[in-house]
Amino acid sequence: MTTLRRYVTTDVFTDRPFGGNPLAVVLDAEGLDTAAMQAIAAEFNYSETSFVLPPRDPANTAHVRIFTPAREMPFAGHPNLGTAFALAQDLAARGQPVPEHVVFEEIAGLVKVVLRQRDGAVTGGELSAPQPLSLASALEPAAIAACLSLQPGDVVTTAHPPQVASVGVAFVLVELAGLEALGRIRPNGTAWSAALPRDGAQSIYAYVRTGAGTLQSRMFTRQLYEDPATGSATATTGALLLHLAGEDALEWEVRQGVEMGRPSLLRARARRENGEVRAWVGGDCVPMMAGTLRA
């Protein structure tokens, strides 16, 4: 039986429309199977679409499933922040109280999102990554440079070589020599297929240090798609940099999406807890569209 289901879209990690990373949120996904969710995500064709289901444990806010147009994700940054924002907006519109935080059940574990308010209205939030930092393979700089159509000398290895790391989903993290190199990235499918996936990582997150506590980044998937704001990779990078620095806590402001005309601002932090490195990432959100779909 076909059901009308409510959805909203939100621009995440931005304070203005048409910036950041767009997200579709299906607010009442109960009864949809995996194939239907995957088809809906392909229909929206955003980097990710999230589906809100009743929680398995009533102590939590919701069970959330996240899909790209091609596959389900165990965890992702902007879908969590955008989904929390969308639920808060929905509660406020219905005259119901908005909680200080929400907790989502996901494949990678529980994800807590603390909501941020300004002048009595929710404007965004900060999510905690579901897993501590874990490190896997280090990759050859020349191989990752080739994936990005760069020269080996564009890759900085002073702090770390290209590194597979995760706080819930794995990425290859690579530091580049400057903004000029970051702007020259052109994904090379042949080189990509030769180097990746590795240890679960299919995507490359390239970043440049632009100042004290500031970065600029770009992220590309195995399908050679560029993402305008990648919360999970930003959190992972913050955790890795803290691990390498040997400090107790660090904070970063990260700009992404600049080269593709969707400027995003992400605020990441990491700290050591009980011998592990934990990470958070946050930012603003803007509501964009609302409607119903038949599924």
C-alpha cells in the first residue's frame, strides 16, 4: 500500500540557504524496507538521505538509517546534524518542547547530538562520533596523489602519510602542501580503482592547514563525487591531529565546499578520554524544503 510520507530538506554546516551540504530527511519512515529507502535516496540524489524510525530502545530518540544514492552508511556527520535539526524544527512547529539533545541508534553505534539555540530557535548543533579514533593502513603518497591527479610533492607527510582512519566510518586522510594544490584536485578513476578501497575506506579527504586551528578541505567518494561538507571525515581528522599532537584537547574550524560554490563551515574538536581519542563536530543548519512523497 502506498503511503504519503513527510520529508524535509536542510542545508547543513551553513547559516545561509544554498550553502553547506543538502540533506533530505524522511520524517516518518516506519514500514519502509531497505530497498525502498535505497530507491528514495537515489530519487533525491543528495549525498545522503536519512530515514527516521521508532527507536529500538525507548531511552533513545530514534533509529536513523542513512543512505547515499548507492549504499547504506553506518554513520555520517551531516545527516545526523541535519536530522536532529529537522526533528527539532518539527517539534517546534507543532508547539512541542524541544529537547537539549537527541540520541540516534545507527549501525556504528549511538550518536548524540546536542542542539544549539539562538534567540529561542534551534540553529544547529554538535554531534559526538560514535566510536573512538581507530587507525588502519598508511598508504603510499604517490598512489594517493595519483588518485587526485596531483604530484607526489603535493602530499605533505611531515605529520602523517596518507592514513586510513575512522571514528565510525573510514576515510583516507591526506594533508596537502597548500590551497593551490587543493584547488588542482581532479579525481582519477583508474588510479582510484588501483589504490582503493583499503581497510574499508573508499573516500579521500584532503586538507590544508590555513592557520592556527583552521583547515580547508575537500572530500571525494569512490564514485568521484565531491561532497560539500563531510562531518564524519572532519571529526576523524580532528581526532587524528590530536592523536599526533599528543595533547589533551584541540579545536578546529574547517572550511569545505569552497571550490564547488557551496561554502561550509564545520567546527571540530577532539579530546582524550580514558586512553582513547573522542571527536565532535558541529555547525549551523538552514531549513529549505518540505513536502510529501509516495512510498
